[in-house]
Amino acid sequence: ELTWKMEDLPRLDEFGPEKALHTMRIVQEAITNIIKHSGATQLTISAYPEIVSDRRYATVLITDNGSGNLPEEDSEGRGVQNMQYRASKIGADLSFMSSTVKLSFQV
């Protein structure tokens, strides 16, 4: 089951095709990892504005009801490493918590 929760996001300066592509690929990889590794039956993708320590962010949150296990670092896949690389290329913060992937762009 897929649930979308979308709010209006603040405008991101210089968010062109390259950042859009990297963002799409990060979300795509997160979904792929959930399908392959978590055993989840529910997936929620949220986008919302966020304020943390007086800083404004546009945040994408991907959560599921699965096991919360990330693929092992020494596994054959490179999905998590690719996600981290892509986030660094576009200046986004990427974090992994149990059954949650959070991608944030400072506004």
C-alpha cells in the first residue's frame, strides 16, 4: 500500500535538472531497498517544509512498516552508498533511521 502526503514546499534556489534527477534516484533507490529488503506492506512518501534550529528545510521522508534493516555495507549492492553520494553532490542532508529515509534541502 502506497500513501502520498505532499505539502507545498518552499522554493529551492538553483534546483535544476541535475538536482531533480539525483533526488528522483535517491527516492527510487529507497523504494527499491524497501521492496527488496524490508518485507514492508505499507510505504509512505511525504514532502513537507520543516524548521530545525531556526533553519528552514524542504524535506522528503520515506517510511515503511518493514523490518528497518538496511542492506549490509559489504553486500553486493551499492544502493545506500549511491544514495549518500548523490545527496552529497546536491548539497542535501540524507539520514537513515529504522524504516525511514530522510532527505532534506536547506532553503
